[in-house]
Amino acid sequence: METSWKKNTILFMSGQALSIFGTMVVQYAIIWHITLKTQSGIMMTVVSLISFFPMFIISPFAGVWADRYNRKYIINIADGMIALISLIVGIFLAFGVNNIEIILICAFVRSIGEGIQEPAVGAVIPQIVPKEYLTKINGYQSSIQALISLTSPILSGVLMTFTPFQTLFFLDVFTAIIGIIIVLFFVKIPKLAKTGTEIQEQKGSGYFKELKEGLAYIKNHRFIFSLIAITSIMLFLSAPGALFGTASGHKKFWRRCMAS
């Protein structure tokens, strides 16, 4: 039994880590590409907002969806949406269509997909991991997310230096397909057992009511509120370094910046 849940968890976390890593690499590459192409700080701000703000907006709704619907389907639909838009834009780029508008639309759709996928991934872990191991596994998951956040902008800059831009989109399609296959065929996610009272309460409640209850819970638990606030501030302050500091060692990259 112990071997079964461990194998299930390793498969799930590995597949999702690979998929989210590919998504983040391309998301940073889009920011790099438009910044290089336009040489505009304003455009860099615009594409950064488009790349991450929709994810921030939709994530609370996605958390409610993860509680209401099949999490396996939510993850795969979101991952498939990201892969599809990446495939379309990659084909456009391969044929020489390099419009900023198309890439911005791609960044927007990808951000929505990621905002739907990540809450569902987080909700699945307590579902497949025994309670006594949950703290340890959540720690591993946090470490993986931190590693992805650290390495994805670095790899994005390196790949843009040595490979065509469209290659990164096809790479994202490949990682998404692997993630979808693993979740769909190899990971067993048990159905949530709900009482009749819970089902009736869920039917009678709307999205905004559940969101309000979640915000009230955070507000009434000082530790959770402080943790979220501190994490948000740290992520906000570290964003500029993540975007620009990671490429400082790539001379060829900066020569390309000057030549664009």
C-alpha cells in the first residue's frame, strides 16, 4: 500500500513539474522576445502583466472549480489548452509570422491555463498522499516550485541564445503531452467522498460565496494571512532579478539584445 501511494505521488509530481517547468520557460521567453523586439520598457511591462496577471485573477476561481469538479480533467484541460496555443504559435513562428499581437494573445491564454492548472495540482496532493506524510510531501512540492521559479528564467535565456524562438513552444507542447499522459493513464486520483449535506451546500452556494468564505478564513487566521502577505511581497520584489539578473552571464544573449 505504501509503495503504491508513493509511486502514484512521484508520477504525479514529476509529470506536473515537467509540464509547469516547460510552461514557465516559454512564459519568460515571451517576455524576453518582446522586450528584445521592441526595445521598450513599456512593452516589457505590458507583456509581463499579460503573462502573469490573468493567472492571479483566475486562480481563486480555479480553486473553487477544483473543489467542485474532477481535478484530473481540470489539470489535463488546462494543460491541453496551454499546449494547443503553444503549438499554434510555434507553427506561426516556423512560417515566419512573428506578430507581437499573436504572441501577446498566446501569453494571455497560457496565463489563464496556468492559473487553472496550479490550484488543481495543489488540491490533488492531499487527495493521493496519506495524512501522516502530507507535511513532508508538501515540503517537497514547495521545493520543486522554488526550483522551477529559479531555473526557468535561466534556461529560458540560455535556450533563446542558442535555439530559434519557435523551438521553445514545441518544447512546451512536448512537456505538456508527457504531463497529460502521466495524469490520464498512470496516476490514480480517488474521487472525493462527499456527504449529502456537503453536496446540497455546494449546489446552493455560488463561486463568489465560496471565495468570500475562503478570504474570511485567511483573514481570521493571522499566521496564514502573514505567510501569504510575506510570500507575495518576496515574489514581487524578486521578479525584476528573475527577469534580468539570470541572463547577466550570457554575453551572446546581450550581444543579441544590442543588435535587435
